[in-house]
Amino acid sequence: MYSGIFDSHAHYDDERFDPDRDEVIAALQNNGVCNVIDVGCNLETSQKAAALAQRHPFFYAAVGYHPHEAENFTEEDFSEITDMLRHPKVVALGEIGLDYHYDLSPRDIQMEVFDLQLTAAEKLDIPIIIHTREATQDTLKLLEKHNCRGVVHCYSGSAETAKILVKMGYHIGFTGVITFPNARKIIEACDIVPPDRILLETDCPYMAPVPFRGKRCWSPMIEKTAERVAQIKEMEPQALIDLARENTQRLFGIK
Ligand code: NI
């Protein structure tokens, strides 16, 4: 078993953890996990993420408007979200971005809400957690407009795009998707990302790695993702886990 796993992106606020959330969280530290960032997607889940961070000493939170939720954005809710960013255990604005795969909110509204959150992150000097899917050009366009720092989570783009993001100073987050049989493109991207820009994450309860695919995911399953990434980077899995933890701590200002 590995130790010192920092899960940089999880959704323990998700309803799939409603039946046994406390037991699951209580078991994390005995299964190699030292820290978790729970990430919100709208006001309600951001509040839940912040409450988890308040309650569990090893949890941190990110708060923001997911592109799926862009259509429901209101000034009032966003001012509550920016207020939450003042709490020392709320370490990032996220997840924010663009999703043209599901298109659950109109694209122009997604762009507007992403842009506005990038402006806020820049002003508040807080790192961002980016969700981008099939929206590379518009994502890069908006990121170039702002001077932010952060991570592109659950990376699914090309090596070419990863190169651009790394050059802009961004970190790249890898989930269990890198263990899937069709992960060739993600593996190529991982290959070019410098080790000091790699973050590990589950995106749980989603994205369980092979051999747990389809099951409810939780942070200890990161070891399968870490083993795959370590193989690509020609490192020992434990060394990769340690480096990814240090990268996460540095990016989000966690000691
Ligand atoms: Ni997520």
C-alpha cells in the first residue's frame, strides 16, 4: 500500500455518498490518503464542499460554477461563493470552464460565466480548477486573456494542447481515465507534462480506474492512476505520489 496520497479533486458531497459518507471519509486515512480537495459545482455543492473542509481536518474545498451550471448563475450566489473564498480551507475557485460535449448550458453563457470567474480569480489571486471538454480553442482563448494559475482537471486533451497549457504555467490533473484501454491520447499528453506539473485526482464518485471501472470511486483508488502515470514518467509509484502531493500543496498554498 502507498502512503501520502493527495486527492486533488473529489466530490464527496455527491449524493452517491449520502448512505455512508462519514464511514467512507473516516476510512480514507487508513487507506493511504492524507488530504482531499472537495470541489463544488454550484452554490449548493460549494457550500457542502466548504462544510466538509470545516468538519474534516484533512479536507480542503474549492468553490465555483461548473459549466453545466452556467445557465443558473446569479450575482447573489456568486457573491456568496466569493465570500467563501476568504475561508482559509477554501483553496481554489472551481470547478470552472467549458463543456461542449454535454452542452448543458448554452455556449455563450458558459463563456461569459467562465470569463467572469477568471476575472474574479485574477483579482483575488486564487488558483483555479478548470473543467474543459471538447472546448479547447475557447478555453485557451479565455485563459490567454487572464493571468491565472491552476490545474486543468481530468485532462482529456491532446499533447499539443498540454504543451501550451504547461507553457502558460498550468498544472495537469490525471484521473482513472488514463488507465482505460482507449487512453492513448491522454498517455501521449502525460508523456510531455513535466513531473512537477502533474496532479493526481479521482473526480470520485466518477472515473474509477481499471480494474474498478463502473464502480463508485474513492480516493484510495488513485493508486491505480498513480501506477499508470509513474510507468509513463518512468518513476516509482510512491515517488510519483509524493511529487504529485508536493505539487498540489504548492499550487494551492497548503502546508
Ligand atoms: Ni469534478
